[in-house]
Amino acid sequence: MRRILLSLATLAALSSPALATGGFNCAVKDKNVSFEAEAGFSYSLGGILNFRGTLALPTDLAQKGLDKVILDQSSLTHHWLHDGELRLLVHAESGENQPFAALDFVMLTTVDEEGMNFEGTYTLKVEGEKFDEAVRRTGKISCSAG
């Protein structure tokens, strides 16, 4: 009886669904921004894990404290990875003892037919004392996934 119970417990543990993971990396370098990021993700749950990267602004957009930003999980304020779409919203603000400045980097991409690359657009919004109103720039971005 003990062997039967142990066998049933082992069978139940082995039959639970596996949570497959993958990863992506995204990059763009144009006149508006230099952005690189990578992360892992769960195929089954859509969660993004260990997000990290860098975002650098050109001289005309750079604000004190935001000229080059090191990105981590706290920078990723929203994300969407579902049904062939990868969307990210990265937010950063200038540090303490610096004039207020903030940026939002939003990317909207869709997967290609092979399911390995995401292509789309980004929007960059920069605010700070250097500008009378927020400056917005757009461009194309690509990501690879696996």
C-alpha cells in the first residue's frame, strides 16, 4: 500500500504542467535614442523576468541625470507579452538633488511568421526644465526572442 501511495504521489508530481521560459533582447540606435534591453519570460504566464538594459539620449534631448540610464526591473512599469505582441513601457526620472526630468519609452511590437523576431515602433517622451513642453520622438525597433 505504501508503494502505491508513493507511486501515485510521484506520478502526480511528474504530470503537473511545465512552465517553459524563453528570453528576448531589443535594440534601437538612431538619432532619437540608443536603447538596449533583455529579459527572460514565461511562455505560459507571460511574466517578464530579470529585465535589464541601457537607454541613452542624444545631446539635444539629454537632461541632467537622464543622459544615460541603467535599466532594471523597477524601470519596467508596464509590459505585455501575449498573442504575438510584445509591449514595454520603460520610465525613468532624474535623481535626487537634480532638476526634475523624466522619460517614457514605449515600444509596440508584433511577432513575425517564424515566431522569433518582433518588429514595431517606439515612442519616446522626454520632460524636463530644458523644455517648455514634453518632447516626443518615434522610430522603429526590433527584438529577437527565443
